[in-house]
Amino acid sequence: MTDSFRAEQRVLYGDTDSMGVAYYANYLKWFEIGRTELFRTFGSTYRSWEGRGCFLPVYEAYCRYHKPARYDDVIRIRTTFSLGGKLRLRFDYQLVHKDHGTLLAEGYTVHVCTDKDGRVIKPPAELRNLLKQMEEMSVKESIKL
């Protein structure tokens, strides 16, 4: 996986419990950071799609925790994309400790496109083209691993 598909995030004190272990819900926030940065890698943003009336709410989320992230750790967020069906968009994530490469968590989110009123719509052609590029790059990079 190239660095263009990675984001880094330091675990802040406010992200942890009294033992310095990251609160479990923060992993979903880190997934969002990875997804957002993947869009930026391809010259796009969520804000730009929302401005065009296309929203990408989470339809399903899953996270499997392997090792805890702790206060002040730097985690690498690896994100890939694949189509999850005609109307479903799937992003897969791996959270890895930057210094020693330990897999901390992995999971996925599934999204649908909706209009501003929450009605499911087919992704616009321009978004489908962007997602196709993401998927092709994700497949190429997966083969290299």
C-alpha cells in the first residue's frame, strides 16, 4: 500500500480512558479520517459532494480490535475501497501502530448515496468514476502486499 492511502493520527489524551487506552468509539472516528483522506488523495472531498446534493451516510460499520491504542501512540490508517453492490460503497481499514507495525484494529464501513432528504440515490456518474479509480488503485496495491 502506498503512502497515498495512509493517514496518520496521534492518540490524544482526550481519546483515552483513565488507563491511557483509546476509547473504543474513537476507532470509528479514525476510520472516518482514513476515508476522508482517501477522497483527498483523489482530489475530492466530502464537502464537495454534499455541495452537489450527494451525501454518503454510513449504512453499516464493523470494527475488530486486536491490540489497544494508547495515549500518544501514532497510528497509521490504511484505507481501501471496493463496491459493495449496486448502491453500496465499502471502505476497509487497518489501524497499525506506526513505530512497531502492530495491527491495532481492522474493520469496514458501508455507505449509500442519498439526496439531502435522505432518499437513496444512484451515485452520480462523476462519483462513480472517482470510486472506480479508488477501487482500481486499491486492487493494484493489494496485489503488492
